[in-house]
Amino acid sequence: MKQLILLLLASNFLLADLLDFKTIAIAKEAYKAKNFERSALLYGTLNIKEPTVMYNKANAEYKAKMYERSIESYKKAKGIKEEEQRLYNLGNAYFKNNNFDEAIKSYEKSLKLNPHDENLKNNLELAKKKKKEEEKKKQEQKKKEEKKKENKKKKEQKKHEKKKKDEQKKKDSDKKEDNKKKDEPKKKSDEEKKRPKEEAEKKMTPQEKKQEAMRKRELKHMLKQLQKKKMPTMMYQTDEKKAMQNEKGERNAQNPW
């Protein structure tokens, strides 16, 4: 019974291996026919994790532009004889995926194993150049974002200042309106006081108006004269006072008793 079970298990494993080998053969044919996507999918159905199979799978995925998958497969293919080629291909996959740091690392590792490969050297220089361009682009993008933030801040500040100015303008307007309302009774009172006088002037005859005008001129003239005489009068009084003191002093000097 045990022998039968072992025989069945062995036959199952053998069948699985035969199926895997058949799948590998179909996948290779698809790769040769440049049907890379089908080849990659066929390799993906296998349970075999042998480095050479994983390397072929990674190549198919790379050709099918499945760069992220190919990176993982190239990593699992470690241990193949062509290690410098695996690292080179891994660097290419990183490069295509715009991961220039990892591409440079893979190229440099490959270059240590194969220092005379001109294509490898060119790809390494290109990856370094792309890295610099990417860093420059990031710096420019950062500057743009900072400028955008600064412009937004200025815009908000201007908006705040305008709001503050409008509020102050409204306050001034309200205050002016309040003062106007407060002045209205006084103005009305002044107008009421002025009205009888104006009405009286309207009822005057031309002769009366002429006399009133003369009276105003005379009054104005008298006020001017008073203003002119005010200072001389004070000076005169001061001089007169000094003269009286001097005279008194002279009398005292003549008559000390």
C-alpha cells in the first residue's frame, strides 16, 4: 500500500515537472516570436523558483514593459552564472522605471564584474545625468511651489488689508453720519434764528437796505480803529506812568522832607 502511494506521488511530481517543462518551452517559443507579454504570463504560471527560470521570466517582463515585475524577478534570479548581465539588466529595469539611484547602484556593481563593457559605462553615465536632471527638476518644482505659497500669502494679506480698510471706511462713514445727525438740530436752530432776520431784510426798502449796509460798514470800521488804538493806548499809559514816576522822583530829590 505504501509503495502504491509513493508511486502515485512520484507520478504526480513527474507529471507536474513535465507540465512545467512544457510551459517553459511554450514561453520560450513565445519570447522568440516576440510575444513578450504571453511569454511573461506563461512564466508567471510556473511554481519553479529556479534562478535561470526567474531570469528568463524577468527578461520577458522587461520586454513586455512590465518594469516593476521584472525588477522583482531579476532580484529572485540571483545565483545565475551571468551575474554581471543580471545586474546590468536590473539596472536597465530600474532606469526604465525612473529609479535612477538604484539603476546607478546596479550598473556600478555590474561594472566591477565587467569593467570593459562600453554599453554599461554609457548607461551608467546616462543614469547619473538623468539623476542630476531629476534633482534639478525637483528643485525647480520646489521653488515654484514656494513661490506659489508666497503669492497666496501676499494675496491673502492684501485681501485682509482691503477688508480692514473697508471696515475703517465704513466706521468713518458711520461716524460722519452720526455727527451729521447730531448737527442737524443745531443747524436747524441756526436757520430758524437767521430766518426772521433774512425775512426782515427782504421786507426792507432800497433806502433801508442802503442804510443797513452803511451801518455795518461803520461798525466794521470802528472795530478796526479800536484794534489799532488798543496797543498805542497801552504804550501811552505805560509811558505816562513812567513820566509820573520820574516826576515824583525829581520832587523827592528836590524836597527830601
